[in-house]
Amino acid sequence: MTYYASHDAAKARRFQFLFDELMSLCNTIPDIRSSHGRPVTFPLSTLFVLLGLKFDSGLGYRDFVALVDFNPSLLEKLGLTHAPSRSLLHSALQRLDSHLLHQMYELLARKRPPPKRVAVDASGFSHSSGGEWMSFRFKKTLKRRFHALHAAVDTDTLLVQTVKVKARPGGDAKELVPLLKRVPTSELEVVYGDKAYISRKNVQFISDLGAYPGIEPKKRLRARSGGYRGYKELINEYRRNPEEWKRVHEYGKRSLVESVFGMMKVRFGGGLSSRGYRQQRSELLIKVILHNIARLNYLECAGS
């Protein structure tokens, strides 16, 4: 099937595929109900599905709640008589367990074979309440706040394998090993990264996994191993002919992780609409889940 035919097929069934996958994932959320008080009208699993549909639609909370209220077929599928309030929907982000959200996108990624090539990088997602009004009101330039999303992406399927969300900027190099520890490595051949990830520990860790460290060294780095043999071998190989090294190891595939960030920002916007650290983290993780669902939809339509 050609690219355009696959794209059209995936687009035609996009909503139904998304809804089915969200309903399947919501079954992993434990149904915790108190024996006291009124019965729960909106279980957390149902609110998770609604949050997924909300972020996929790109609507604000008020507009999305109105849309659900005027969609009786959707309410029937969810077993609801009316939509939850926007405040209840927003507060559900804080109740969602971040570890469970990590398991969800990993579960989606595991539906495909283990990755052979993985690219690691990071990108920032700004806050909608980043201080623009304060800057205007008090005529002061304030720093724009953001969450950093560190991700390991399968370069063949563009599925996100693992992520880490940080509210404060920091060095990228120290995040590589924790990310790779959660990636299936049974068939891993190459790990790509830009110059920010070059370090003796990172290179040796990748080598010990049985994969090749496709990380471009910085200029003027010493080739001393310091007890990390893989680091010295990488520096010497790169210095012999940098352009040949990039061609042989297909270093250009490293940019595919940036393509994934671009896809997410085009689809969801580069900002986070939620308030509070936990809500913003959950929002970003849900968007990672939605990205993996969209990729699985396309891959199935393409027959790959």
C-alpha cells in the first residue's frame, strides 16, 4: 500500500482506533471506590478516556465538555448520562498515577517487535501560564517555564519507547542510561544521540548492551579510555574520517527523534494547558500515549 493510501486509511478509522485503544488501556486503571459516601458517577478510568479524547481534539476543557454533552452516542459508549464538569476532568490529571501512564505507552510500543535502532533526545514543552501576563503587567521580562521531555524513539516505527519528564532543565547526558534501561535490548543494534550525550559512561553502557554507540563526539575530546574501552574506540574511529563515520553508521537517523517531537507539537501544540506540576506531567504523558496510538494506527494500515 502506498503512503497516501495508508494515510487515508489511517485517517478514516482514526477516531474509532483511538477510542478502542483508550478503552483497552483504561482497563489497566484500578477501580478504587470508597464504601462511604455517594456512588461514583465518573470512574477514573472513564475520565482517562475523556482526557485522551480531549487532548486529541485540541479543545479547551469547557468546549470539550460541551461537545461531549451534545454527543449522545459517545456518552452511551462510555456508559454516562452526561459529561463531567471541566473542573472534575482537570482534577483527574492529578489522580492519575504517572507510573501507570508510563506503562501504558510502553505497552503500546511493545505491540511491535523490539527496536533495532533507537535515537535519544530531549525537547521542551512550555506552560500556557508561563508568565506572559506578569511580564505585560509589571513590564518585566520573566523566564518562560517549560517541561523537558527526554525520549528514546524507535527510528524504524517512530514509536516512543521510554520517556522521562523533568520540570527543570539540566544536562542531557545523565538521562541516557536511565532511558535505555527501560528499552527492550534483545535486538538493539545502534543507539543514536547528539553531542550532548557523549560521555565515557554512556558510550560504555551502550557497548555493554551489545549495541553500537552512534553518538557524535565533540571537538577536542581526548581519546583516553579512562577505563572505558568503548569510548576510546569510538573517538578514534570518528576522527579517522568523520563524514565516512556518519555515512557508514547512518547517523542521519538520529534526527528522527526530533521528527517525533515535531509531530507531537504540530498535533497538540508546543504548550501545556494544565496547571500544576502533576497535571502538566500527566498531560504530557497522555500526549505520548496518543502519539503511540496514532503511529500504531498508521503502521497497521501500511501493513508494516
